[in-house]
Amino acid sequence: MFKIEALPAFTDNYIWLLQDDASQRCVAVDPGDAAPVLDWLSAHPGWQLSDILVTHHHHDHVGGVERLKAHTGARVHGPAAEKIPARDESLSDGQHIELLGKRLEVIAVPGHTLGHIAYFHADPEQPWLLSGDTLFAAGCGRLFEGTPEQMFESLKRLASVPDHTLIYCTHEYTLSNLRFAQAVEPNNADVAKRISEVTQLREAGCFSLPSRLDIERRTNPFLRGDIETVRQAAIQHSGSQLDGEVAVFAALRAWKDRF
């Protein structure tokens, strides 16, 4: 049996742990802190951390990599275009790697950082995407290094995967993102329904992730720049005419930065 489990880290990070029961091997995704993974391994004797996947170079995603590698001998995979500690394999757009019997496609998604990558598993029954800090539940990452054009194209690439794809992003930002989504589209019933559902989950101490792409299409303003109500909200808030979806995206991102 294969499963993906969230290990909370810091205040709102998730380290995703890919697990294969048959081999008792696991893979840690973006371990900003080694402790949650080491604690899990201590609680599961016989399991081996075989690999570490990294999406980008920010410390809250790579801070635990070297310690984990030293303790477990795990092989580190990360973006070729960024400085990743203890990296063994440099990955670029279009490459494929196989881990725990799963074939993952590497997708370059610059914007949050210039070398950011995502990992997509194209299982016809249940595809899944490790999106790092690019596509969030009801939101997207800040533009620390890239341009609005880059992030728009990156989100467009990720949104081209099948609608039933599970989205494993790396922060519990869902409620705050949905509050912004409601400011953009106050009459969006799907957003209101999702706020209610996620509020109940969080109050019960449960995670709001993974998300699913079809849900994102209905509730994530950064994937809805072609919707007239979203475009008009961006125009009204920015106070300027916005020509094209990239301009709408840039206005939404600037609005969210100050929200």
C-alpha cells in the first residue's frame, strides 16, 4: 500500500512523507526541519528514509536536509537551477524520476523562486502533484524572485493536469487564502462552502490538505483570471484597466500581498 502523510513543521509547514508499506521505504518532501521525520522514523522501526525531494531552496524547505541525509543516507533530489544542500541529483524540466515504484515528472514552475520545480505523478485513477510553494489551496506563492508572467505560466502548467489530481502544497494557508478569494468573489457559493468546510476541519484539528484541482478551479482566484467577475474585481481594486490575464493575475497578487 502507498500513502502520503503530512508531518507538520514550524507553525504552518507540511513535510509530505511518501510511504510504501511493501518495502517499508519512505520519501520526505521539503523537510525544512529534520525532527518531524526523525520522530516518525523512531516511531516506525524498520522503515528507511530512502530519498528526499526538494521543490525550492527556501530554508523552511531545506533546513533539515543535511541532518536527515547524515542520519539515514537518503538520496537528495532537487532543482538544478538552485543551491540545494547535499543534493545528489539535479533535476530539470521534463525529467522523470522513479521513487517507491512511482514515476514522477519534473515540472519547472518559476515565480516564487526562479528554479522552483513541482513533481507530478500521472496515475490515471488518482494523479497527484507536489506543488511546493507555487500552487496553494485557494492561492499561490508570493513572487520573491520571479515575475507575474512567470508565475502565471507556472500556474497555467500546473492547472493543465487532470481535474481529479490531488494537490499537495506545503503550507496550511487555506483559510486565509479563502478569505481573500471571498473578497475577490463575494458571491461565489463554492468559496463560501469551502470556507465553512475548512473552518470545521481546522477547528477539529484536521488538515485542510490535500486539495484537488477541480476545487481549485472553482475557488482559487489565481486560476480564475478569465472569469469576468474576477477581472472586474481586480480592475476595481487596482484602479486601472487591465489588459489580459497576466495583468489581472499581477493585480490579484499585489492585492493579496497587502490583504
